[in-house]
Amino acid sequence: MYEENTSKMCSLCGEIHENGRIKRGLFKCPHTGKVINADLNGAINILHIPESVEDKGKWLEAQPVVYRWTNGAG
């Protein structure tokens, strides 16, 4: 699994559900009946991309950005 099915795959049961999005921003697993934020579901799936993929920085289409906020910094 790469990024292609991260929004369709359920992070709870691990299966792909084509109609998992029930409303904008919500993903519902038809097997468990549980509802999760759709963006969180996709992020969890990206987090679990196998570590065994060599040089995974080259195949990721979207590069995550982290901002560090400090107090008093302008």
C-alpha cells in the first residue's frame, strides 16, 4: 500500500471500502460500524506504510511539512 488507497482503506479493520466516506470529513467502516475523521483515517494509514520500503522518501508523492512554533519568536 502506498498513498493510492489511504483514503479508502479503513485504519480500524485494514480493508478497502470504496464507499467509506459517509459525509464530508467522516469515514465509516461497514464491518465495525465505527466512524472516524476521514483525514485522520488517511493519516493513520500513511503512518503504517511498511518500513521495509527502501528509500521511501523518493516514492512519497506528498512530503509532510512540520512547523515548530516557539514562544516569542517573530
